[in-house]
Amino acid sequence: MLKESCPFCGEMTEMLLVEGVYKSTKCSHCKKDLSKIVVPKLVAEKPDLKAPEGVLDEL
Amino acid sequence: MVGRMAWMFPAGNPIQEVTSVTLVDTTAKTIDTTVPAGKRWMLIGIKASNPDDVNRIITIRKYKEAAKTNEIKTMASSTVTATTGKQQWPSGAGTDAETQRQVYEVAEAGNTYSVTWSDPGASTGGTAADGLVTEYLEVAVSA
């Protein structure tokens, strides 16, 4: 059982299991929908696997 | 008897519990994970990311019960760098350093792992689809 704090009312509210991932849902206390909060998404940095221009010219 | 045997030999159903984490400007965040009734866990690891654009202190605590009245221990607590940082148990590094293995952490029904992201002051906030991952073995136990 997972609970998260609601940023609107500060109470702990249950999270919803959606396709294997626990996600925010409507707060059981203040009824605000926590899934609608808009903040930037974290995108993991990935290394550039392609060699820079010119590096492979000798091959 | 089956429950006892399960701990004498490597056993248990491996579970990787993935949780989306959304952090909001000037607001602390807590996510509690409670061991269900009739279950016993052997905790393998916890990873908590910081998707915000400022550093946050991420703390992992263990409580005896879901109401968090009795704290058993603080498992990890350190400043986690913005965007790329991770708090990991058992390493407790607070960075993207590798976690460690071979630490056995048994949790009974009702025990609650509470992860807290501190209030960092003004920030943009952020969400990570896998911001909290709890990895454990679970066995069913009879009363």
C-alpha cells in the first residue's frame, strides 16, 4: 500500500497502480486531482552514441 | 512452517515497486510504503530520485506501523543533487554512485518505509516516472 502527501492539503492519500506503476490520483481528503499537477518531466541524460563528424573518416 | 522454510533458503516473490514522483515548488513530499497484512518483506533496495531543479535532502526512515508513531531507524539521509541525483539504500550516497548489496533488512506487516523530499525553497518542481523504486522479496506468513 502506497500513500503520498498531497501538496494541496498536506494529508496522506493513496496512490493508484496503473500498468505496474504507482501514480498520483485524486486526493481522498481535499478531492484535488494530483495527476493534473503540471511540472517539468525528468528526462534521463543519455550519452551520444554517435561519433562526432570526422572521427570515423580514416576507417 | 512454509514461512520459516522461506527464510532458511533464498525465497520470496521478487517485486520491483515503481512509483511516479511529482515535486512541487516550495513543498516537501512524503511517500509511505507499508508492508501489507499477512506479508513479510526482505528489503533489497530503495532508490529515490530528485527530479527538481534544486538540491533536496532525501530521507528514508522505517517505522513500526503505518501511523508512523514509532520510528525504528533512519536508513539514509543526505542532500541529493538536482535532476541527476539519487538517494539509494543501502549505500545512502545521495549521488548516482552505485548501491551496495548484501544488507538484509526484514520488515513485518505494518512496517512502513517513509521517503521524504525536503522543502527546498523556490524551485521549478519536477516529476520522475520512476522517482521511487522499492525492491524486495515478499513471502506470505500465517498468523
